[in-house]
Amino acid sequence: MPVAKQTEIAPAEGRLGVLLVGLGAVSTTFIAGVEAIKKGFAEPIGSLTQMGTVRLGKRTDNRVPLIKDFVPLAQLKDMVFGAWDIFPDSAYDAALNAGVLEKELLGQLKEPLRKIKPMKAVFDQTYVKRLSGTNVKTGKNKFELAQQLIDEIAEWKRKNKCSRLVMIWAASTEIFLKPHAVHKTIDSFEQAMRDNHKAIAPSMIYAYAALKSGIPFANGAPNLTVDIPALMSLADKNKLAICGKDFKTGQTLMKTIIAPGLKSRMLGLHGWYSTNILGNRDGEVLDDPDSFKTKEESKLSVLEYILQPDVYPSLYKDFSHVVRINYYPPRGDNKEGWDNIDIFGWLGYPMQIKIDFLCRDSILAAPIVLDLALFLDLAQRAGMKGVQEWLSFYFKSPQTAPGLYPEHDIFIQLMKLKNTLRHLRGEDLITHLGLEYYD
Ligand SMILES: NC(=O)c1ccc[n+]([C@@H]2O[C@H](COP(=O)([O-])OP(=O)(O)OC[C@H]3O[C@@H](n4cnc5c(N)ncnc54)[C@H](O)[C@@H]3O)[C@@H](O)[C@H]2O)c1
């Protein structure tokens, strides 16, 4: 990721194509939202790139531009969308089916949404057991499927007159896969695709096709996908930005807001019990134990890293952390996340915190997709290659350089993101030391 201070950033000229793998609840809520904002029906609430500011210089300087005015981001009017899905429904029908947005709003966006028809997916039910669909590619082996994607991407870019593309995985969570020997090098990875090796999941085939096509890639699900040496070195070699994993929304967002606060006041933790009820297709997929395992790993890691039990054994050693997801159809996308947090304070006296977050998963995820598309495109134009750790802010399991532990504390993540933007523009980094005000 290293990039020089005050880098030359190529201008955001022409159209930016956003290729979404999966045209489900998150993708359609994102696309419909951008179209609604373009038409002036709504504001981009929840999006740091659109509403966030960045302080520059001293507190007394009064320089606080909007992020979108500080760094050259693509404009929403220049964004176009493409997608793959195993179901042939247009973005309009898929959005109606997902049931996140009201019919009345979708009715006003019918025209742009109807035009987005998903391309045939690379799919194998071995990796997502609860789904089966008809809009699926066939090919001799996984390598050939990747070539089909590469050709399709080139054709899509030409047809949609795009100057740049980004790809974001917003498809279902695949089963838990461990890193395998075939993931080590590009050669072993390509050979494994030709051999139809089971360690190569569909998400890896999309990521490979993106990186071969010169497109940066973000992974919104907890799957291994681009977090393997072969694809990381392909990204490096082709000078492409990558990031992941698993959009940070809902319960984990709350965890990474509250846990740093408890730690900052040296309050101890006996246990944190989290349960979710949700009834969307994501919930149905996660009802399969193998897909849930991938999600569980992603959700569980957060507290360990934030609380650092090794550094603070008397506060955090052996705390109990349980995460449950229950598929409950009546709730649809309107999830309920309950947390019971058993903490302790002065003299070891116990206290409890209860959180009942009645959230809307895709409403929280959509602005993340927007920001990732814009920041990945920015990173690409600024010559930033490989893992983009400054985008950890958006992920439950941030991808890092090998051997580095991820930073989960949302406040550190935000500082890192903004300091990266300052660095890119040659502005002083903000340390919050502030002694100069008292000289
Ligand atoms: N909604 C959130 O807040 C949130 C947060 C973090 C992560 N995620 C992850 O984002 C992903 C999308 O979530 P969602 O709520 O939109 O789910 P969804 O089930 O509504 O949509 C996923 C879509 O992906 C399609 N799909 C599955 N495998 C595919 C493949 N190989 N190629 C192309 N399409 C494929 C499915 O047919 C489905 O339409 C999930 O993996 C979810 O775990 C969502």
C-alpha cells in the first residue's frame, strides 16, 4: 500500500463502472439509493465520502472541507452499475423481492433499475448450500469460467463506455474454507482452477477475473476470496487495490464502537452474548452451519483484538463471547440484534449493559458499498496497490499485510482513513497532541 506523500492523483474523468457480484438486498439498496440521490429524492446519509469532512491544519485554522472536495472522487452522476446473480431478476424485481425499500420509492426508480439485468453467475452449490438458481455459467473447468468473466467484463466496459471499473463482492456468504497449498502462488492457483480443485471457491474466480482485468476488488462477505497469497501477489503485480472482508454493519459496528470505550475507562468484561434474528435471504444462507462458520469467525475476532486480553489480563482474560444468528422469516431485512454485556468496575462490582438494536442491515450496508467503490477508485488513480488497510473502517475482519494483526477500533480506523487522505494531499497528519495551543 505505501504511497508517497502528496501523490499525483489522476483525475476522475469519464464513467466509473461498479460491478457487483450478487444482486440481492445490499446491492439493490445501494443502486436504488444512488439513483434516488441522483434524482434529488434523498440525501446520502451514512456515507462518509458524501457527507464527511476532514479537518486540516490547526484547530484554529478553520479548514474543514468535505472529503469529496478534498480528494478527487468520482461523482455519483458518473457511476454506472453492472451485476451477476444466479437469479435472472432485474435490479427492480430483485429490490422488490428483497423488501428493503418501499414499493412507492422503487416505482419512481423503475426505469434505471429495470435496465440492470444480472449477467450469468459463476456458481456452485457446494459453496452456498441453501441456494440454487438458473442464471449460471457453464464451462469445462474453473479456469475457463474465469476466462468467460474476463471477456464479459471487457465487453461490459466497452458497451457502457466506462473509463474505469471497480468490483465488489456483495453475494452470499460461502462455506468456511481454510487457506490451502494451492492458494500460495499464481501458478498453483491457475493450475488448481484447471483441475477444478475444491479449494477454489466461486468468489476467488471473480476476484481473479477482476485482477486479471486490471480492476480493484473489495470483498463484502467474510469468505477468504482475495485474502490468499496468490491473489494478493497478483494484485501487487498488476498494481491493483484490494480490501475486505465483511461489511461492518449492525451488531459488529456497535461492538467496535462500545468496546473501545469500555477499554478506554479500564472497565472489565466477564462476557458478551450476542444474538440476532433476521429473515432475509442472507439469514437463510447463514442458517447453513458451514456458511455460518465463516460469519462466526468474522464476528468473533473483533473483541479479542480490541480488548487485548494479553495486555490487560485482569480485565479481559477468558471473557466469554458468544454469537448466534437465528433465521426468522417474519423479520425480513429488519434484523434485531440483542447484546447482553456483563462488565465489572471498581472493586470488581458487576454491571450489565443491554443493547437491542432494531437495525436495517442493507440500509447500513449500502453507504459502505458507495464509499468503497469511490475510495477504491481513488486508491487506484493514486497508484496505491495491494491491501488497503486504511479502508478497515468498513470491515468486520479487515484484511492486512501478512503477519500484521487487524485494527478493529472504529475510532482508530477513522483516524487512519483520514490521515491517509491528508497524506495523499500532502497535508500534515493530525496527532491530537495540540501542545502548540498552550505555548
Ligand atoms: N446486509 C448487511 O448488512 C451485510 C453486512 C455484512 C456482510 N454482508 C454480506 O453481504 C452479502 C450480501 O448480503 P445480502 O443481504 O445482499 O444477501 P442477499 O442474499 O440478499 O444477496 C446475495 C445475492 O448473491 C447471489 N449470489 C450468491 N452466490 C453468487 C455467485 N456465486 N455469483 C453471483 N451471485 C451470487 C444470491 O443469489 C443473492 O441474490 C452476504 O454475503 C452478506 O453476508 C451483508
